[in-house]
Amino acid sequence: MARLDSMVIFTLDAQRYAIPLASIDKVYPTLEITPIPKAPEIVLGVVNIRGRIVPVVNLRKRFRLPEREPEIYDHMIVASTSKRVVAFVVDGAAGVLEIPESEITVLRDLLPGTDFVEGVIRLPDGLILIHDLERFLSLEEENLLERAMSEP
């Protein structure tokens, strides 16, 4: 029997993306984002989630999508990496998809330079890009974020 991977599917503009369900803490309605000085460009700011300050990463910038302000009907996905908890503003959370591991194409093998995309799911109605949260921020972005988060 093939192993199934559970993925949380979300949208940005018309494109669908996925993050492994095991990485997701919770999906929230959009929360108020507070900008932080000296954060990398990829970071929109921080949010307060149950007393915990969490950086919000701009997926639109990473995927070179048109920028727009977060809107009231957007969602915020909070996920854990090995280094920290992060949040992402998305247009919508579409639910959980269970997909056989054999149907996931590893993208790093096909397209060098796409380190933050782990793979692609091919469905009859289109493709879904799977994020690699561990590689989403570059080392420089991680260092800048660490410094910005530690400053008073």
C-alpha cells in the first residue's frame, strides 16, 4: 500500500500551494500585522498569537506574485519549522488533501534554484506546489530576522 502524505492546500491569486499538514499549527482569520524595523524584505512583520510573537513571511514576494495588502477575508497559516514558528498570509485555505507519495514530483531534481519548493502534485485540474518550510528563508534572511526579532 502506498504511503499517503497529508497536505494543507491554500491559494495565492489563482495558484494552489501546499504545506505538509504535520508542519501546520493552525489556520486563523487574518490577524493585525505589526511591522518590525530591520526585518528582511520577505517579512511583513509580526503577529501576537496567544502571547507568542510570530513573524509573518510574505509568500507573494517569494513567488513573485503581485503585492497587495492583506484583506479581511484572507487567512493566516501558522506553521512550525525546526528553527521557529512562522505565519503566512494566504488568500484562502482550501482544506487537506491526502496524496500518495508516488504522485509527488520532487522539483529540486528538475529545476535547480527552487530550493523553497519541495515538490509538485499533479492533479487533473492543475498543479500544486509544495513548500519546503525548512528552506523557505535564505541564511541571510534567517540571520536578519533573528536580529530584528531580538531587538527591543
